[in-house]
Amino acid sequence: MNYFVLGLFILTYVFLIWGKLHKLWVVGVAAGILIFTRTISLPEAFSFVNWNVMTLFVGMLVLADLFIDSQVPAYFAQKLASKAKTIVFAMLFICVLTSLISAFVENVATVLIIAPIAISLAKNLKIKAAPFLIAIAICSNLQGTATLVGDPPSMILGSYAKLSFNDFFWFHGHPGIFFAVQAGALASFIVLYFIFRHYKASVGQIEIVKVKTWRPTILIVLLILALATSSVIAPDAPLLSGMITLVFALIGFLSQVVRVGHRAISDLIKPLDWSTTLFLLFIFIIVGSLTPAGVIDKITYLMKSITGDNIFLTYTLIMWVSVLLSAFIDNVPYILMMLPVAGGLAVYLGVSPYLFYFSLLIGASVGGNITPIGASANIVSVGLAQKKAGEKISFKEFVKMGLPYTLAAVSAAWLVGWFFWRNLV
């Protein structure tokens, strides 16, 4: 085993958890060290990057930004809230909309879409916005797991395990990840109701914003149909989903230029999350170096020694260890590192690797809901609370909501998932 690679990976993670340095600089320097010390070559570094995930992510960034600018999500959020008789149901309706959007739009973008509505609603009702913002973040993190395009970990699993868009819904004759996530959502919404049940005041009059354009909404719907169709026509094309998403993003970009003029070019390109895009690219290189270094084999052997030949114990350990670790560490490098481990354990036990892949995805994605540093959507939500609402969300306040929500969601998904997937072939 190459201890230099392992040490660099651990050091990178320590700096990411510490959080005092920008995470892009941390992973950029680490990837640069691997290349400049000739631990890996440039062609190897290039091969470690999953270009389907990269194109899928960038395309969804463009469409999400257009979707936000269109005012369609704000329109629906305010419409839903205005239909509620009390605050508790207004917030639950907004959480449902958050869940729906985040299944198809990246989680941070979803928070940026919905948070201003929640803050405005809280100000009008003269109540704290913090609980609403926490709820939006944790709902987006859960449902981002449900589809291929919901969040980077789902995109990574889809490309690694060659899962199509449709496979997230129905896989080899069994319900897919989507339905296990919905089981978790039902359980966690009960938790949210009990958290918000004392908000019994009337909502009152809510001003509804005017929609600028329906084009981005139509494009996202057509994209979903195109991805579903391509899953049937060409399920094994490695870069197809990313290319389709980029085409739709380009159509949306050009339609925006036509609608508002050439200033749309800079207005659209500058706000895009280029930092996360580059972070993903560098993480692919860093984690990709672990396999030839023998680190993955070592981790697989360690987990085998803990679980032995017990398939249910292995499934359970992968999910709940992922929940615990993802509460404090970034789930993107974690899931990249653990996917080959899950596959190795499946080979050893003679079971379908997808049983462990799905367990890993749910645990790693939902576990980030426990703490304010567990997911990017949480960090953005906490920042918006202070910047836009003048409220500071403490670590304890976030955990007080995030922990019971996560335990309910993961427990339901864990049990339902085992029932769905234990006989996968």
C-alpha cells in the first residue's frame, strides 16, 4: 500500500473538516502534489475524472440558475403557502415543493430558490425564519438522493454503477432508490409536523410574484423525458446523460440570450457554482489515486473482518457508518472512495453490489442532515439565515431538528431498502 497517497488523502480530509481554508484550494493543492511528485501521471489524472458526472453537473447548474431566475418556483411556493390555513401547513407545503424541486435540481440551488420565500413568510408572520430554513435544507438533501440528476453523489453512483435515469425508479424488477427515499420522506415529514405543530396561527394574505418565463420549467420537464427515453434506447452509452443535459442547458442559455439580450451571457455564467465544479474535478483525481495505491483493498479487508459473512450486517454497517461520517465530512469524496469498497464486499459475499451501492448512497447523502456542516445546502441555509434574516443558527439548534429527521428518514429507508433489494441479482 502506498502510504504517501493515504497520508495525503487523510491530510486533505483534515483540512476540509477544519474548514479554515477554502475547500477548492485544499483539493487543488492535493491533486497538484499527486501530479507534480509523479505519484500519478497527467493521463491517469484525466482518466480518474468521471466526465459524464462533470457534464451532467454543469448542465444542471445552468438549468437551475435559469429556473431560479424565471420566478416559477417562487410562484408555486407562494401559491402553496397561500392555500394553507395555518403556518405549520404552509411550511409543510413549502417543504413538499422543496422536495419535488431537489429531486431534479441540485440541493444548493434548491435552497437558494426556496429560502427567500421562507424568510419573507417568516417576516410577514413575525416569527423566526431559522426553523424553516433548516427544514428546507434537510428536505433538499433527502430528495436529492432520489434521482440521477438530484445531487452529485447520485450522479457519481449512476456513472460508476452504470445506472440509467429509469434505474433510480425501477431496477431489475424491484423498486429503485426513489421509493426507499420516499419511505424515508414520509417518516421524516411526521417528525417535521411535530416540530412545527405549535405554529397554529393563520397565514393571512400572501403576495404572489409574477412569473417571468416558463421556458426553463419546460426545458427541465423535457430533459427528464429525454433522460428517461435515453435510458431505454441507449442504456449503456457512458456519456449520454451528460451530453443530453448539456444540450438542454445550451438551449436554455440561448433562449435567455434571445429573451434579455447579450448581457444574459455574463449574468448567467458568473453566478454559476464554478467552485463546486472544480472541487468535483479535483476530488475525482485524489480519490482515483487510492485504488492503484492499494488503499481501497485495505479498507475492504477491514470491513470484511468486522461483518464476516453476514449480508444484512454488511448492508446495515455501510448505511449507518455512512450516516455517522457524513454528518461531519463531505459526502462526495466519501462516496467516491467507498463505492469500490462496497463492490469488493459484494464480490466477497456473492451478492449484488447494488444492494450495498444503494445503502451507501442513502447513508452518505442523508447523514449530512445531522449537522450544519454536513452538507453544502446546510452551510448555505445557515449563511442565509444570518445574512438575510439576521438570525444565527447554532450547531445545537440545527442538530435538534436534523438528528430526529435523519434518524426517521434513514430508519425507514434502511428497512424498506432491505425489503426491496435483498434479492437483487
